[in-house]
Amino acid sequence: MNKFILRQSLLLLLTATIWGVAFVAQSVGMDYVQPFTFNAVRNLIGGAVLLPVIFFLDGQKAHNGKIKTAHHASKDLIAGGLSCGVILFLASSLQQFGIQYTSVGKAGFITAMYIVLVPIFGIFIHKKTGLRVWIAVVMAVVGLYLLCMTGDSLALKKGDILILLCAVAFSFHILVIDYFSPRVDGVKMSCIQFFTCGVLSAVGMLLFETPQLSQILAAWAPILYAGVMSCGVAYTLQIVGQRGMNPTVASLILSLESVISLLSGWLILHQSLSGRELIGCVVMFAAIILVQLPGARER
């Protein structure tokens, strides 16, 4: 594995770690505010956090004489940011509402099905995926099943369908990022997507919910973590980390958020892990290792 792939993989692993811990923040935050309100505030905070970062990076580029103002680059930046923001709004909204109608374990498994959907959708845009990656995908699905599916019923109910649509949306989100990330500034595109998602969530909040400032302030800790770390930091790391990476490999690494969410629940909320769940963790990590091993041509 070359240094570039290792660096990008570590960035995506850090992204998955932040997202995994964010499940704790989301769980606590929903005790105070409703889904659209939570998503609106966290995304607007995430976008606001990136503004000083953008000004700083632009200042550094101007000092080094590296500022580029190509018209096509600006169009790609706006198109990419808006596209990612709309898809992120759909995915996060579907997930937040779907969890209300299904178990957390089943929701985690169905959401992580994007690791299967990404290579399937990638076929239609001529993304090549080798046999080794497909084997790793199957292993990851088995691991996620052992990790999250603790019930006896496999029937899809209302909440399951919403989460499945969420997985489809996240698959498109990964592929859209894969398309735009080599063409634009990742931090700026991330900032645009957060403000887009935040504004759309705010519209839903005003139309369908009754937000109260006191409730938002009561949930300041989980909202700040979700906004600053999960949005501002993690989604930006995703955009930067996916640059030059196979989207299927990227989705496999990002799917580790399911494993990390259980581990964070064990460490922070003192939830125990069963033997079945531990086996699922092992299978998931084995899939990630397999997909990162060099192929014959690379060796």
C-alpha cells in the first residue's frame, strides 16, 4: 500500500470514528429536539465552523501565489456543494425519521447497505470493482448482519423502508463526492453542502415542528459535537479522503462507523457487547484489511 492510499484511508477511518461516536450525541440530542431541528442546527453550525478555515486556507494560497479563479471550477464547486447538500438532507432526514419506527440495530444494518449499493450503482458509471473488493463487500455485509441484526424478524416495515431509502441516498452522496472531489476545493464544497442541508432542514423545521430555543440550548453538547465534529470536521475529511480513492473501498472504510458506534456505546454509555456483536466487529475489520491488501499488479 503506497503512502497516498494509506493517508487517504486513515482520513476516512477518522471520519468513520467521528461518525460512530456521533451516534451517542444524536441519541442524547433527540431527547430534547425533533429531527428537522436537530439537523438544521447541526448543519448550520458545521457550515459556520468551516468559514474561518476557508479564509485561512485562501490566505495561505494567496501568500503562496496558488489562488485559481477558473470559471468552470466555480461552477463545479457550486454544483457539487448544492448536489451534496440536497442528497445529504434527504439521507439524514430519512435516517432520523426511520429510526423512530425501527430498532437501532436494524437501522444500522440497513443504512450500511450503501457498501453494497455503491459498487452496484458504480457499474452504471463505469467504475471498475475487482473480485477482491466484492469478496470484502460480502464479508462486510455479513459482519454488519452479526453486528446489528439482533432480532428474529427480517421483514421490512415502515421504518426499514425509510432507512433503506436513506442507504440509497448515501450511496449517491458517495458517488457524487467521488465525481466532484478531484475538481474542486473540498473544504469549500463541504461548507456549501452544510448550509444547503441546514437551510432545507430549517424549512422542514418551520413547517412541521415547533422548535424552542430552550430545548436547543438544553441539547447544546450533543448539537455542538454533531455540528462541529460530525459535520464540520468529518464530512470535510470524507471529501478530502475520498479524493483519488475507489468509491467502493471508501464506502467500506466509512461503514466502520457501525462498529465504532457500538464500541463508543460500550465505552461512553456502558452498553455491553455480545459474542455475536464482537464476531461482527472482527469480520468487518477483516473486510477492511482485505480490501486494502495490494493486488497482483500493485505488488
